[in-house]
Amino acid sequence: MDFKKIINAAKVPTIVLFVLGVVGTVIGLLLYRLLQDFGILVGGAVGACIFAIQCIVIGWAGYSAVKKYQLDLLSATLTGTFASVISNVTLNIITSLISFVILLAAYLTSARSNAAGTAAGGAAGIVALVELAIVLAMSTIFWGVISLVVGIVFAVLGGFIAYITKPQEKSIVDKPKQV
């Protein structure tokens, strides 16, 4: 296994998956804000479409690992899995940190000018920090496992398609005899 080739093959799919995740998150938030409860339904449909596109990108990562980078099926699986897990965990961490900053800002701005309000805002900020750590750990593990499984399945599928469509080398038996 050539890990340098695996990482090179996974760079573009990782970036594409990350961008798709950001687009899906932004669209979901906007739809919820604009359409409230109906936005959740529309956002779910958009999220399902983005998930399907992400599965295709993971399959493409496995396919290109075999076709372009001349890797074997196991390396293609690692390529797609690497792209899936890294992009998903990175997106999850960034989203959680942004949510934390927004939550902390809301708590701190709710603090009054008196000492009791400031102490309550500070305590709420500490609670928000603990909440962030718990939610971040749980969601990273949960979505990391999901992206691992999805990455393995679709990368194997893409790598297998590339492998069976790859022109096979002729064996020694197939070579014509020279006289």
C-alpha cells in the first residue's frame, strides 16, 4: 500500500465532500429560518439529495484510486473512507464550534449590567462550554462511524467498478510463441 498515493487520491474528494456538507448545512439552516416547520421537510429532501451526491463522490474516490492512481481495491477503500471520515469529522467540528460561539454570544448578551446578570451569563457560558464538549464528542463519534461505514461501502463499490472495467494484462499463457 502506498499511503502517499492514497492521500493524494483522497484530497479532491475530501474537499468536494466538505463543500457539499457546508452547502447542505447552510441550505438547511436557511430553509428552516425561512419556512419554519415546512423548511424541515424541504431541508430533509435537500439533505437526502446531497447525501446521494456525497455517496457518488465517495464512489468516485474509490474509482479514481484504481483508475488514475493504479491502486488496488483495498487502497481504493481506504481512499474513499479517508475522504468520507475526514470531511465529515472536520465539518462536524467546525459546525459545533460555530454553534458554540453563537450560543455563547446569546448567553453573554443576555447578561445584565449588574453583577448577578453577569455571573448568570458567565455560568451559562461555562455550561455551554461543557455542553459543547459533550455534544462534539458524541456527534463526532456517531457521524464518524456513519461516515466510516458509508465510505467503506461506496469506495469499495467505486473501486470494484474501476477494477472490473480496467483492461486486464495478458498472462504468460496468452502471449504468442515466437519461432
